Amino acid sequence: MSDHTPSPFQDLLHAQRVWDTELPAFAPETAPPAPLPLFHTWFAEAVAAGQPEPHAMALATADAEGLPDVRTLLLHGADERGFHFASHATSAKGRQLAARPHAALGFYWPAQGRQVRVRGPVVRCTPAESHADLHARSTGALAAALTGAQSEVVGSVAALHRAADAAWERAQAEPDTEAPTWTRYVVEPAEVEFFQGDARRRHIRLRYRRTPDGTGGAWTRELLWP
């Protein structure tokens, strides 16, 4: 088949529409001086617009060779400290963050044609915070944490099911049990970019960069070409 011959996949790909809905306007000059209030507003508006799983985000890290790695997980909080998530310290992402404690986050809310990108150093929360994070979630989340061995090779689906079933039973019988490797992390934002899509491709990109003035609270705002 010629490289220029359309394939069923290419036909399907090209048939997809982008933002086949009315998109909100965004006036960057009205944005707050810091990114957190705008993130909270956009998140609430994504929820109100019916965006499925608006707390889902991509987490990008770098491995031992400096090569990028990315996966989707859930946001656990966004406050003055930064953007919170959790995982096992022994997982691939946990090992990568131990060696290279920097990360990038990506949120995509197509219901409103919006993206938010975050970059910055990553710090580990205290064991008490990590314990509280895990036990504020569902029995299923605790069971998954108790299964352990995240990112390691598993011999079969049957072995996976046996371990998962045993973890569920333990999580139900011991709801306050410890998962020692479960760790809450915080991305301390050095940059936060807000992207508002436009049907005519006049996209608005507003980037906040933390000002290195020693206060930790000052931000510079910049409008970027799309």
C-alpha cells in the first residue's frame, strides 16, 4: 500500500471533529494575578459543563535515562502548596520522581476547549498526609494500594485477580490499615499555562511564571502565540 493511499484508520481519524460545541470566551486581561483562583474557576466551570472526569490529568516524568514518561491519574487537591496526586513510592513514577523530582501536568477539558499545563518541582508529603489521603478515598482505592507491586511484571490475569480479591477482603476488614509505600506528592508550580480554544484557531494562551524574587508568591503573566 502506498504511503499516500488513505487507510480506514486515516479516514476515521480525519472524520473526527474538534470542539463541536460553542466555546466560552476568555479575556486574559481579567485573569487574577495568580493561577490558583483561575484554575479553581475553570475546574468548576468544567464540572458545570458536564466534562467527564475533570480531575483526570496527565503526569509526565523522566526516567533514569532522561527519557519522558507519561500516564493519566487523578488530581487529589490544588491549593497554595501546589497540585496534589498520590501513588506508590515504589512505582515507576515514584522511582522516577525520587531520582528527578520534577514533573509536568496536563488537564484537557474538551467540553469547553480548555487545557491547563503545569510544570515544577515535586515534593513528597509527610507519612501522616499520605495515610490521610489514602483513607479519605474509597475501599477500592485502598484495595488497589494494598495490592502493591505497581508497575512490576505480573505472571497472569489469574494472579492479578487473586491478589486483587485478597486486597479487597483486607480493605473491607481493616479499613484503617497502612499501605506503607503509598505517598502523596505535590507539584509546586513554577509555570502554569491556561489555553482557551477558539473555533477559528484564535486560541488564547496565558502563561503564569513564578517570579524569582524570593517571596514565593509573585507571578508574571504572559500572553503566548497559539
